[in-house]
Amino acid sequence: MSYIKPLFRHPKLPKNKIGYTLKEYEGSLSTLCAGCGHDSISAAIVQACFEMSVEPHHVAKISGIGCSSKTPTYFLGNSHGFNSVHGRMPSIATGASMANKDMVYFGVSGDGDTASIGMGQFVHVIRRNLNMVYIVMNNGCYGLTKGQDSATADQGSKSKAGSINPFQAIDLASLAIELGASFVAQSFSGDKQQLVPLIKAAMHHKGFAFLNVISPCVTFNNNPGSTKSYDYVRQHMQTVSTLDFVPESKQITASYDPGKSTRVALHDGSLIQLNKLATDWNPENRISVVNALQEARIRNEILTGLLYVNTEWKDLHGTLNTADKPLNTYSEKELCPGAKKLEEINRAYR
Amino acid sequence: MKPTNTQDPEYYHKVVDCQYACPAHTPVPEYIRLIAAEKYTEAYMVNWESNVFPGILGRTCDRPCEPACRRVRVEEEPVAICRLKRVAADNKGDVRQHMPQGPFPSNGKRIALIGGGPASLTVARDLAPLGYEIHLFDEQIAGGGMMRSQIPSFRLPEKVLNEEVNYILDLGIHTQFLTYVDSLKEIIAKDYDAVFVGTGAPRGRDLPNLPGRKEADAFVHIGIEWLASVAFEHTQSISKKVIVLGGGNTAMDCCRTSRRLGGKEVKVVVRSPFSDMKASPWEKEDAIHEDIQIFDNHVPLSFEVKNGKLIGMMFQKVKAVYDAKGKRQLLPTGEPDAFIEADEVLIAIGQENTFPWIERNLGLDFDQWGMPVVDRTTFQSTHPKVFFGGDAAFGPENVITAVAHGHQAAVSMHLYCEGKDLKKRPSPYTNLISQKMGIHEWSYDSPVTIDQRFVVPQARKSITLKDRKKEVELGFDVPTAFKEAQRCLNCDVQTVFTENRCIECDACMDVCPTSCITFTTNAEEPELREKLLVPALNTQQDLLVSAELKTGRVMVKDEDVCLHCGLCAERCPTSAWDMQKYFYSVTKAHSL
Ligand SMILES: Cc1cc2nc3c(=O)[nH]c(=O)nc-3n(C[C@H](O)[C@H](O)[C@H](O)COP(=O)(O)OP(=O)(O)OC[C@H]3O[C@@H](n4cnc5c(N)ncnc54)[C@H](O)[C@@H]3O)c2cc1C
Ligand SMILES: Cc1ncc(C[n+]2csc(CCOP(=O)(O)OP(=O)(O)O)c2C)c(N)n1
Ligand code: SF4
Ligand code: SF4
Ligand code: SF4
Ligand SMILES: [Mg+2]
């Protein structure tokens, strides 16, 4: 039997600011298929949380159903988690956030979980600009139920069994921008160099941060003719920008050429420096991003990197003007002021 | 970096740290697995083939393998490699049936072995099956050399020694014991086809110029001579107060033997600091356990004699000072000199080679230190017929080194007798074979236990100190041996990478518990080492570097702390990684 993860780690594993190594951010050993892209995304989340020195107990992972939605078991084993119903992750995340606004929320979903059964919830959570990181591990199929085409499978993409997908694909990134998501990025599970800084930036963005990560299903959708295979994605990936995430505490050292790069200050004082590789696009202008996405589609390209960011829109708590202190820290005394107070309130309505 | 050449037999060999460190390159993990499988006879034979004296070495080996063990780097304490060897020897069945069976058809050639220690015995074992007529000369009463005369019975019972010496002598060796060879010329004149000198380093160092040495002579003994006279039962007792001078293995055997022969207050006095003593840590522990006091940083000044009797010794107190290069100097502390009482003193401050019986006009060169000029690979002297090995070749070492020399000398002697080039060494026997049995199934126990090293039980002091022949260590019992064996990381089960299968999904990199694997752009070694997931700072350990992959990156694996857990191969969707057992065996003369 080899399916037991040894407890030993590299003795020289670096420690982060709060004294933890990567080990403290790991979860249990994955039971996904060997080589599944989802595992790489899990590893990127572990790496990002380690590098950000977040306290694991300040993180909650919430997911729906699918191979992708199973991954929270395989990362951040010391954090909170909720494996909800198919497509219903956004409601649980919204409820959790309402109760405790001080946590980092990772919503983990699949293309089936988001673009099919969960589409209604997805649309509304964007509309509300809930402060969370929403990751779609997008493999163009329903992995868990044996690889049927999902709504993000590209038209003309070939399945493992040989059938051609006749339907148009839902482009989740374009949709998110259209619906007003305040942070939209695309990436590839096989490119951690890009993915890790994106996750870090998304965690620091106050509002809805959407990451559409192409994540090949090695078992059902990694065949020639599939547009979500390792080979296809590598050949058709077009990086719009490289991103340096600069936490608030760090001196900015990278040189800055306003013609080629853009700096975006986040709410908490940290900074994103985007080094643009594509020139005809402005990450703070929705129209230019939508255009860039459309043009890429015509060229059969997958645009990756941080596509759009807006730091002005209020997140849900801001819009609802909720209390500064998280709701769950209020005691019964404060939440139930008593019969006298109720009487007073009722009187006001009479 | 260039892609690693795993076709070089030494690449994977080096990954098996213990085997690589073993002078005879014993396939350690192979025999440890056999012990776990309760196949003691097979485990014994794997050892016997490589190191010839499994039962002896399982009790006395200097264990260069253990500090090298990977477990030291991932945990702290090495696998008890040496004491597991003893488990194989203690529990084996009939091993003789697996050994070469004489009489061997003669090849018409005759060989002389001078000295009957482990070096000569190894040559005998390797050459006898080839049909050589072998004549072994030793001045002692039986074979074994210093394993008989020096290593005390409480560490190595005579029964174990006799058994393993006899496996060799019974191959049809012509022995001439109680025969001191006093002329090499005469031996050469007897027309042997080749001669092997395995006479050891038989002279113990003295302190001839220390004041009082002559007057105290009746109470002062040279450690190795004294141990031999105890072993051969010429000496049965010692006085109550004993000083042992020296801090090496001989000193430890002298003090512990003294405790068994009547020594009540036995003190080891050594010039160096305790931590620098040559004795192994476990030897020091055993001595201290037997109530022996160790005085370090004491330099002997004089023997003190009163009324014709030794009353003790004077010592100067020193401290060790190290210069920038780490070179040690012992400087006086300025404290008053110390007097230590004693009735008898054993001098155990080192051994020397001496070859009074080798004529200097035979064309056999000696260097300025009086050592024969011997080739480090072929073990041939400047007299083409004469070969050296063991302590006689390059100075005192240990049993396993003597065995390793013996194997190489035997190869050379055989090549020489066949008229072949001695410099063309036979390549090792190697075999690399997949261990995959199915999904999540490997033919070795891949899970890694976190058990700490188990302690070998000892007999009670009240018993062992009464009888110098009573063995102190009891050896592991079978259940403990199993648990200790499971601590082995199976370093011989190699992570073999096939680049054209890799789809660069990063699964192996993500799953590896000890962050060994990194996919990155190539660079020169120093830079590449720096940019791995965890920088590979231990340059003693190699990097396994692939050829360039599709995305232009390379796979780099730092061999340093790989647990051989197999998870990389388990998580690889295309079997680009596979766990393959590498068997490496030094080619011996008998299989040429
Ligand atoms: C006190 C002590 C304890 C030791 N403990 C250990 C230990 O625990 N583990 C370990 O690995 N090593 C130990 N050693 C070292 C080890 O014993 C030697 O390194 C090893 O035995 C060397 O083997 P060899 O074959 O070279 O020669 P030796 O074992 O020294 O054998 C040489 C033989 O040649 C004979 N001889 C010499 N000259 C002649 C001659 N002219 N004619 C005929 N015969 C001759 C000698 O009588 C002797 O029998 C110890 C050594 C000492 C002194
Ligand atoms: C309400 C409900 N409907 C249908 C299913 C069956 N089902 C399980 S997983 C899944 C699709 C998952 O696809 P995706 O979200 O893309 O995840 P993947 O496995 O591809 O990562 C479906 C339809 C279910 N579990 N629950
Ligand atoms: S079925 Fe596909 S998505 Fe699911 S674990 Fe396997 S490779 Fe990953
Ligand atoms: S773990 Fe086992 S194979 Fe590896 S060095 Fe130690 S004893 Fe040898
Ligand atoms: S066997 Fe593979 S996964 Fe296990 S420690 Fe070694 S490189 Fe890492
Ligand atoms: Mg899917």
C-alpha cells in the first residue's frame, strides 16, 4: 500500500511570518485521479495561503458537488469547511459571510457545479459582490459523473468517446464581467507561477474575486480533440499580464513603466502590479476586457492573467451597511435587547 | 545541467546511502526487507556474499553505513543496520547449503596467504571456488586474526567467530597455524602463483620515553598485547586500580576487559576532549555503563613508582584550541598537574605496521614511513606477485575494510594468474526492476513509519562483569527486529523518471511530502540547486535532472531527503515515474 502520506517533511522547509510551514496548510491525501488538474489548484491554494501567512482558522472553504468540490478536503486541513449541495455553494458562502465577515472565504466549484445546476446562484452572488474568492476548476466536463460534456465545453470539442460537442460554450469570465464581478482572472492549473499570485491578490481583493482556472480532467477530457486537455491549453494560452502581488508590509522594489504596467491599490493597502503583455487592453476598463475576450475567442486563444479589477464597488457588507463587528461576536444580550425594546420598536410602526 | 546519466551504475548506487558508504557495498535495504519478511537465511546470504562475516559484523562492525543512513537526514537516528544484520545471523537456518560446495576442481594454481585475519580469509573465500590451492599461514593457534586476539568475547562470542571462520576454512583451505612467516623471500621461492599479505597492524604503540616507564615496566602493558594474552588465557586477572591510556576502540576494550578481570577502579585517561575521542559513541556509553570513569584533556607526564611498585601517574591538564582551519592544539590550562592512583597501566594509544619479515631487496618498495607501496585499486605491490590488504595495506582500519580489500585483491590475483590486465576492473552486477504490483500496490512496504530507533537489550551488568565471555548485547528479539526493519526507507527502490511520458501535470511535485521534485527552467548546478522548491543545499547528494520537457522546463529531483514512499509514482497519471528496485553487487573473483 502506498496510499499513505508520510508524516516527514523536508527538514529545511521554510517557515512563514507566523511560524508555519507548508505542512500546516496541507489537507489529507487527495483521492482524485492521478494527474487531475484540480490537485494542482489545491497545491496553489496551499502555497498562496502559506505565503500570505494567513491563520488557517481564519479561512473557510465552501464547495458544492463534483471532483472539484471535493478538493477542500485536500487542502487547508486546519481550516473550516462546508461541502454543500450541488450548485448551492454561493448561498452557504453568503450566509457564512453574513455571520462572520472577518474570514477569508474560498468558494470552490466546478464548471458543472457553476455553469449548469448552480448558474442561478452564481449570477446572484456576483450581483451582490460578496467578499469571497470564487474558484471554478474548469475541465469542460462532469468529472465526478464520468465525464459528460458540461456547459463550458467548447463547441466542436471532442469527448473521450469521440462525440463532438454541438453546443455553444458558456464563457464564465465574460459572464462574470458582464454581471459586474469586481475581480476576474483566468488561469491554468499547470501554471502555478501565474496562479499563486492571482490567488493571493484575489484573497486581498475586497469583493467578489472570480478565478476561472482551466483544469484538465486527465481521465475523461485529456484526449486529442479536447479543448481542455493539457496539450491544447498549453498551446492556446495567451497571457495578458504577469502579476506581482505586493503585500502592504513589503517595500515595492520592482521597476514600474506606466506604458507597460499598471498598479492597482487594494483596499487593505497592498498592491497589484500588472505587467501587461497584451497592449490593447486595460484591466480597469470593462469594455476593453470584454473586447479582448471576444477577440481571443475568435483566435481560439485562452486569455489568462488578471483580466479585470475594480476596487471602487462596495462589497455586500458595504452595501448593506452591516455592523463593523462580525455578527457572530455579538452576545445574546446585544442581539436580544428584550421585551421592552421590542415593544418600543413595535410602537414606532403603529 | 545536463540530463543525469542514470546508466552510470554509480548513480543509483549513490542513492542507497548505506550501501554506498559500506566499504564492501553490502545491499543493506535488500537484507533488511528480507529480515522483515522473516527470511533470515536469505538475509544472511545476501550479507555473506558481500561482507563474509555477517554474525561477526552484526556485533562488531564500525558501521560506516549508519551515519550515512538517509533516516539521519529526515529524522535523526539511523536504522540499526548493524544490529539487524545480527538478527539475520541469529535466526538463520541452514546456510551452508547455499554456499559454494567443495571440493573444487583444481585450476593448477597455488596461492599463499600470510596472516589469517578477515582480509586473508576473504581472499580465500573468493578464490577457493575457482580451484586455487590456498595455503594460509598464521602465527596464532586459529584463524580470525584480530577478531580472535583483540575483540573481546563479551562483544564477540568465540562460537560465532569459529562458525564464520570455518565456513571459509572448510572450503578446502590448507592452514598452517602457529607458523610465523619470517621471510617473504622464502615464500616467493616456493613458487606460489601469487602471494597475499594480510598480516595486519600488529604493533601497539608505547610511551618509551615517559619518565618512570622502565621502573614501572612490570605494571605496564601494551593494550593490544594484553588483550591477546587475555584472549589466549595467559592473563587471568588485573589489579584493582587500573589506568587505561588512550581514547580509541582498543582503550574501550581494555577498560571493559579490566572490569571483568578484577579491576574495581578503572579509569580511562585521554589527551583529547571527550567528544573528540576515537571510540564510537556507543562504545563510550557501554564503558560508562560499566562504571568506568573517563578523564579527558589529560596528557601523561610520568609513571610514579614507590618502593619498586607503581603507585600511579602524573598528568598535565590541557584544553583543546582549534585554529581557523579546525586544526586542534592541546594547550595547558595552567592548573596544577593531576595525580591518578593506579596499580597497573594499559597503554592503548594506537597501532603500527611493522614488516620485519619482509626483505627489502625483493623489488617490493616501501615508502618513507615504512609502509609498502600498494596500488589503491588493484592492491598490488611493486612486486607483481605480491598483493596486500586489510590493515597491512594502508594502516589500521576495521574488519569491513579488510573484507572490502580482500575482495578486490582476490579479483586482482585472479586476473594476474590469468595473465589479464589488473587495471580493467569488472563492472558491478546491477539490476533495475519495477516494483509495481497494481493500483496502490508495490512489492515493498512503501509507507514510512515514524518509529524512533529501538534499543538493543543488554544482559545485566551483575552477570556480564563476572564472566568475560558472557556476551553483553542480547540482540533484538524478532518483533522488535521487525519494527526496526520497517524504519528502513528502502532507498534502493529508485524513483525512475521517463521524460517522454511526462505531461507536466505537476502531480508528483504537489504530492511529494518532502518537496523533492521541482519543475523549473534549467540552469547550471549551483543556480539550479538554489531555485528548487526547497533549495538543495546538501551538495553531497545528487540532483536527478531530466532532459528538456515539452514546455521547455526540466524535472529536477533532489535525492537528499526522498523518502522512497512512491507517492510520486502513485500520483503520476502516465507512469512517467516508476519505483524500481536497484540491485547492485560488487563483482567478486568467484563470479568472474
Ligand atoms: C582491541 C581492538 C578492537 C577492535 N575492535 C574492532 C571492532 O569492534 N570492529 C572492527 O571492525 N574492527 C575492530 N578492530 C580492528 C580489526 O580487528 C582489524 O582492522 C582487522 O582485524 C584487520 O584485519 P586484517 O585481516 O588486516 O588483519 P588482522 O586481523 O590483524 O590479522 C592479521 C593476522 O596475521 C597474523 N600475522 C601477522 N604477521 C604474521 C606473520 N609474519 N606470519 C604469520 N602470521 C602473521 C596475525 O597473528 C594475525 O592473526 C579492533 C582492533 C583492536 C586492536
Ligand atoms: C442535485 C444533484 N444533481 C446531480 C448530481 C450528480 N452530479 C454529481 S457531480 C456532477 C457534475 C459535477 O461537475 P463539475 O462541477 O464540473 O465537477 P468536476 O467533477 O468536473 O470537477 C453531477 C451532475 C448531484 N450530485 N446532485
Ligand atoms: S474524473 Fe477527472 S476531474 Fe475527477 S478526479 Fe478524475 S481527472 Fe479529476
Ligand atoms: S533508510 Fe534503509 S536503505 Fe536508506 S540509508 Fe537507511 S538503512 Fe539504508
Ligand atoms: S518517493 Fe517520490 S514522492 Fe516519495 S519522497 Fe521520494 S520523490 Fe517524493
Ligand atoms: Mg467539471
